[in-house]
Amino acid sequence: MEKPPQDPLDDALNIIKSMITGCVGGGIFGAASGATLAAIRGDRIGFYAASMGANFALTTASYVTFHELLVQKRGKRDLVSYVIPGTITGGGLLALVSTPIRAAQGAAAGTALGTGVFFASRYFEQWRHANAVERYIAKYGEDPLPDELKHKPEPLSDIDFPSIVPSFVHIKEDEIEQRIQARVRELQQADSNSSDFGH
């Protein structure tokens, strides 16, 4: 049974909620990290907490927003939907305030971070599912699992990694075979011509 189409307003509200949640969570983490770092260094705690809190809030809000937009556009949460937001966030934010080299470094760091978030989330999903199944069996025995526990998260070994080569560069197998056969005919023709010339 197909799901009813999602209301664009609901989509926008969901993105805004995710952005606010990411902003608040990132801000709290950044502020706590800044305060801890300042305490270790003996510097002003308020300044470090506010500075790092604001930076983490902005970065997290940007990442979450791009992630949710990609998920809604593509209809799935895969490696691309985690990596691309990291690349855009890391490169875009540094491009606004720093040099192109730093922007490229930020994009690379964001890409690596997005990849890490993807694998961490997949490991967490697998652990949570396995733990839920184990607790259900311990409580109810070997009864049929409820629907929400029947669907296992996709194993990491089955993940289809997107190619970094653009699609227009890929050559179909039949085209490769045609090129090989054409090249063989050229070599045969060249060999035949050289034999005729020798006689």
C-alpha cells in the first residue's frame, strides 16, 4: 500500500524542527566543550563556552538542514545523504570566512565527518534492533516478532557505495565489447596489409 503524499508544509515544519533540535544540541555540546577547554587552560569560561557553542550550533543546524532536505528529495537515508551535507557545511562555512584552501580543507573534513556519522548511525541502528529483539524474546519467548522488529537494518556489508565517477563517464559492457571487437578487426586488417606488402 502506497503512502499518501506528504504535505509540503509538513515537510518544511519537519525540517525546521530538525534544524532547531540540531542547533540546540550542537550549541549545548559546543558550550560544554568550550567551558571544559577553558577550565583546562585557565581562560575565560564564558567566552569559550559562548564562542564554541555558537559555532557548533551553526554548524550542526546547517548539516541537519541539508541532510533533511536531501532525505526528502531522494526518499532515503543513505551514505550520500550524510556525506554531501558534511561537504557543503564544512566547505561552505569556511568559504565565507576564510581562504579557498581552508574551504577545501573544511569540505574534506566535513566529508569525513559525514561518513563517520553515517556508519555510527548504522551501527547504532543494528545494535538497537538486536537489543530490542533480545529483550522481546527474553520477555515473551520465541513468539512471532511484532512488525516493527521484523525489519532488520541494512547490513553495512550490503551498502551500495556511490561511485565518485560521474555517470556520463561510465561505459556500458556492450559498448566495451564493441570497441574491443572493432580494435581486433583493425589489428587484423593491419596485419593483413603488412602481409600483402611483404609479398
